[in-house]
Amino acid sequence: MRIEIVAVGTELLLGQIADTNSAWLGEQLALAGVDSHFHQAVGDNQARIVLALRTALARGDGVVVCGGLGPTHDDITREAIAEVMHVPLVRDEAIVERIAGLFSSRGREMPASNGRQADVPAGAEPIAQQLGTAPGLVCPVGNKVVYALPGVPYEMQEMFTRAVLPDLRRRMGQAGETGTIVSRVVKTWGLSESGLGELLAPRIEALDAGGSNPTIALLASGIEGIKVRITAKATDAPAAAAMLEAEEADVRALVGDHVFGVDDETMESAVATLLSLDGHSLALAESVTGGLVAARLVNVPGASSWFRGGVVSYASAVKHEVLGVPEGPVVSEAAARAMAEGARRVLQADVGLAVTGVAGPEEQDGRRPGTVVVGLAIGEAPSEAVVLHLPGDRDRVRQYSAISALDLLRRRLLAAGER
Amino acid sequence: MRIEIVAVGTELLLGQIADTNSAWLGEQLALAGVDSHFHQAVGDNQARIVLALRTALARGDGVVVCGGLGPTHDDITREAIAEVMHVPLVRDEAIVERIAGLFSSRGREMPASNGRQADVPAGAEPIAQQLGTAPGLVCPVGNKVVYALPGVPYEMQEMFTRAVLPDLRRRMGQAGETGTIVSRVVKTWGLSESGLGELLAPRIEALDAGGSNPTIALLASGIEGIKVRITAKATDAPAAAAMLEAEEADVRALVGDHVFGVDDETMESAVATLLSLDGHSLALAESVTGGLVAARLVNVPGASSWFRGGVVSYASAVKHEVLGVPEGPVVSEAAARAMAEGARRVLQADVGLAVTGVAGPEEQDGRRPGTVVVGLAIGEAPSEAVVLHLPGDRDRVRQYSAISALDLLRRRLLAAGER
């Protein structure tokens, strides 16, 4: 079963809102084992909505169209569907009564324009509205189908789950299709996309040769590292979950400790888990990152049990006077070590992590933009400093610096715990 | 000129990432006066990318296709375009050299797979890569055009602005299309969408009655306040700019000092301008915001001339011991004032700004989640504290706290300077 998603609304084309409905629907269809090969967005124009629907029906077995069911004159999805079905719109008095009831329950009179929401293409089945005034529609087009849903996300989601998904399942059963598609994202840091691709190449080739189930794909998401998406098809959810589990183990065996988490896990949650296991508290000294590392860490629930705080030592004098960094260049190994030790001392923590560097565009202390030094002081071991050369403009250097510093801490905590 | 956007990536169809590229491109095309009637998203499958491109070319004058230019085996946008053009791919040795240079500048060898990124459909013009390894492509298809851009947002945006937009402008000039649509966004803080709507209602009615040029629209963008978008159509850029200028003045007259900036101006850049005018230096003490205020401020170019730094006093003990906050509840007016004074003293600045509060989900010091106290110490005046009650979950409370604190500082600096 191939279902295309069509999102209706000029505001989507103009970029005034991001199309989160299509993302949500795409995920739900995949989880239900329905293929969705194309999404479209189209403005509030009847001829173009008709063209988008016809294009979608030609490419697949059906369409979920989302938006354009409101009461105003630019809500014309109903008219477009009727044109595609070659039928007239017929006002459904039961729906009118239900809309009027919604208004009167709020002590208001139904405006006349809301009557339009009760117009149904002849031959279509309404999906009763429960959260808003717009009913949905199940519209047969030959042996294919158009599902129309409101654009308000929570109304759309409720109606999809209550009415569209069961109808899709029924159609798939008739067509003899069953099964589910699930996926998991394994997150890595420290490898280029091509470097990671080379590590995984033997596994990808083996999967391709073995029928491409599960599949592996690489996703470069910019600042947060390279992701490996594993997708598995199976007859039921437990079987699919077992395939993901086995494949994740294979990926981890090839990629090693470059993997810092899966799905919703983040670099900061990985660090938090290791600090909590060891009972360590953490203090920061941030210069080039200006508070970014701290802001990431406090997003982890329960951060107050291991995070003491930090010093944003943006001016050099603050490094010397507050953190006790010796006079001299502040983008240096010596300064980064002193910052980490200073943060640990001033904020009374077990672990000190420091970041100093040059975000650019100008040089500093004779070091090029993108030069960043991470300092780290853990337990009784001597403090250390690692020099990085990071690409990009000011903002990217800063973002890369923050995640690089957290990754260094993660690796050292892993090694210290012999995990 | 009608340009369709095609976003390539199975992760878009599966809802694993939202398609922010299409939203950004849609806005840029609208600003340039280019119609964009349809967007499509399609997975990493050559036949389907070809179908999406042919559909788009049939409906319009050209396509911006985004994504699928990476080095891995599922990056097949180049192959799909060559199929649409009915030409072979030819490896461009100048591009190979440039990619190899990018790797060697980071001290690494170019993996063989990156060579694929130098494959160009015969007859297409590469757009030189500057931020990543993937070049873009300008591909003529009859008298229409396919622009291929990488999917990484900052690479895509840089390449669109540098190469695609000028090429589109040239084509529009040849087609005899003139006129320009420009818009300006006036940013406000401290009003609800309906409150702002009431202030602007007389102006919006006058514009509607006068032919709707310029137009005014309100955009609620979540954390960064409510925006007023002014859009003007005119025969040339200077005429359109003059219309924007006049309308911005009208909007400012109605909305007053709730306006903190226009277009790329941010709350932090507004604060930076005022601090620089007064020759003041700033120090922060952040608890609930955990470094977010500092991270915003260091994004302003030249921050080092007025930003000393901050203390992220996440643990209560850090507030007492480092900042000298007296014992007692730390989410209080007294604590916020003491934090602001302590930050100013410890970091030797003229102005101290502090944020303490409860992000939730639990209460703290008997105060509900969303309770935030901003402390401020400027010059010789007594320090002050303002209590806010902010909506949302942990992350939103933190984000609102950061911008609210900066807005308070902005208003006090405005008042102190009698501006």
C-alpha cells in the first residue's frame, strides 16, 4: 500500500510555518507498514490542489490530504476533492448540527461561514469531528482513496489514529498486506560521513546481498555528528524490534566508541549517565563556547545531582583573576589545563572541563580561527589538554567546540571506568 | 517564474527530521518575487527522484532539489538529474582536487567514495563548494533548469544565496519579469498575539481599504516573541525599500518600545548596541538559564568589548560561596539582587544581570515551576528584582527566562539613556 501525503496551505510554501504534520504522518505510516514515497505541499488554490491530488493518486494507492477544511473562503480542500471525484458537494445537516452544538456549548452562535464545513463530496464518508469544528472525509476515487484531515495538529492526529489508520489496515488486509516498519538511529561522533561509510561498508554490502532487510543509511545532520539509521520490516512489532536490536549490536561492533547514543539520547545525556555512575560532580570553565556547554548539560533531567555550575570567562582578565590562570596566552594547553583546574577548585567539583579557543574571524594569540583547546581534570590524574582544529564560522566553531568537549569527557570517563 | 522545491531524503518521508530546508527556500523564493506553488519530498530512490523532478519540471519553470549530494551510495541526486537530462555523469577533476584539499587541510586523506561528489551531469555547471565537500549544480533541461543543492542547511543556504538567486534573477530579467516583493520583519517582545493585533488593527484596516500594498501580517514564532511582517510590492528595489521604511515607522509608532529590532536584529544585539553606546561592561549570574543568556550574548560580533563573562551558579552552594548570596531561598528577589551584585563584583563589570528560578517539573523553595526572578544592578542605582511567571515545560521556561532577562536589561538601558 502506497499512500502519499499532501499538505495544503500557502503558509507552508512561504516558509511561515514548518510542515510538522507531514513528518508526523510519515512516521505513523511507516510504523503501520505503509509505504509513503512522496510528500507534497501546495497552496490554497483549487486548481493546484486538484493537480497535487491527481499527481498523488497516479503515483500511489491513496492520499492523506491535510489542511484546508476550515470555514474561511480560502479553505477549499473540499471543493478540490469533489472536482477530483467528479461529484457535487452536498451539505450534511447532521454535521451542521454538530458544529452548531460545539458553538452553543461555548455560549456562542455558529457563524454562517461554518456551514461550509458540513459540505461533503457526494459518495464520501465524513469522519465525525471531536476536538474541532472540521469533520474529516474518507473519499473513494475509483479503487483508490483520499483521506482529508484538518491542519490543526492535534485534531489531525486524533482523527488519523481513530479513523484513517483502521481504514488503512482494513484495506491492507483486503490486499493481503501485513507487517510493520520500525527504525532506530545510532548516533556517532568523531568520524566523517565517508569514514563511517567505510567502516560500515562490509555490513551494508552483506545486507544488500541478503535482501535489504534490515537496511542501513547514513544521515549527516551537521553539528550533532553522523547518524546511522537502521530500518527493519517484519510481520509484527516484537519481530521488528528484535531485528533492530541485533543490527544495532552489529553496527556498534564496527563503529566502537564513536557511538554515543541511540534515538533520543544526546551527547550530554551520555555524559550525565557516566558522571552519575561514578558519583562525580562537574564544573565548567567556558571561554569560546560562552555558556553553550552549560546550557546543554542543564537540559538533562536531574542535572542538579552532578552539575555544580561553570564560569563563563569571556574576558581574559576573568580567566586570570577568577580561575587563577597564569599570565600568558589564553588559547593554549597551559591555559586550558589551568581553567579546568580552576573551575574544579572555585566550584568545588570532582571533574573540571574547560574550553578556550578562537571563534574568529580574527586570530588570537597567533592562533587561527577554529583553533580550540579543551582542558580536562579528572580525579587524581594530571590534568590534560587537547588541541582541536574545527571548521566553519563563529557559530559553528562554538557549536563544534561544545560537543567536542563533551565527547572528550565522555571518552575519558568511559576509559576511567574501564567500560 | 515558477520554481518547485524537491527535498530528497528517506528520513524526511519517515518523519525523522522536519523539512526545514523547504520552508527556508520557500521564504527566500517569495522574497525574490518567485512563485513556488508546490513542494515535494522524496526518498533516496533514483526512479522516484526522477519522477519527482519530471513532475516538478512539468508544473513549473524550474526546480531547486535539495539533498542527496553526499558521498555515500544512497546519495543519488546526481544520477537522477543525469537521467532527467538524458546525459552521462562526467567526473570533474577540479572538484576532486578541491575536495582532496578540504580533507588535507584537516590533516586527512580523501576517502575514495568522496570522488563521487565530483561527478557532474554533462552540460551542467558546478557551483563551487565552500563550506562542505558537496558542490552544487546548475542543470539546464531544455529551457528550464534544475538547481541541485546539498541538504546540510548552512551549506544549502550559502550556495542558494551565492549562486542560485543571482541565476534566477538573470533568468527573470531575460523573461521580462520585473518588479520585486520585499518584506521586513519587525520583532516585538512583551505582547500577546491578540494584544499586538489590537494595537495594529486600525493600521491593518487602513491598508486593506487602500489596496493592500504594503500588507501587514502577524507571525507568532514561539520563543522569540511576536513578529510583524511588512510586505511591499514595487517596480524596483529602492521604491519597495521606501515603502517598507514608511510602514515600519507607522508600526513602531503604534507598538512603541515593545519593538526590539528588525530582520536579523536580535534581543542580544539590541542589548549590545545599548551597552556599547553607554560604554558599560556586563557580567551575568545564571542559575535556571544555565548559560543560555551568555551563549546568546557571545553570538554578537564584538562581544569581547563589553561582555566580561558570567557565573553559572547551578548548585545553590555556588550562589552562596562564589557570588556571596546570603543563606536563604535562592528563588527570591533578595537572591536575584545578590546574584547580580555578586556577578558584577566577582567579574568586575559595570552592570550585573542575574536569573534564578524554577524550570520544573518540581517546585523549589515553595515556588511553582515557571517562577523566575531577574536581578539587575546598573551603575549607582539600587539593584532591583522582577518576578516573572512563565509558561511551558523546562526548556521553554529556560528559553523565555533568557529573552525576558535580556528584555528587562534592554528597557532599563533605554530608560537610563533617556532614549
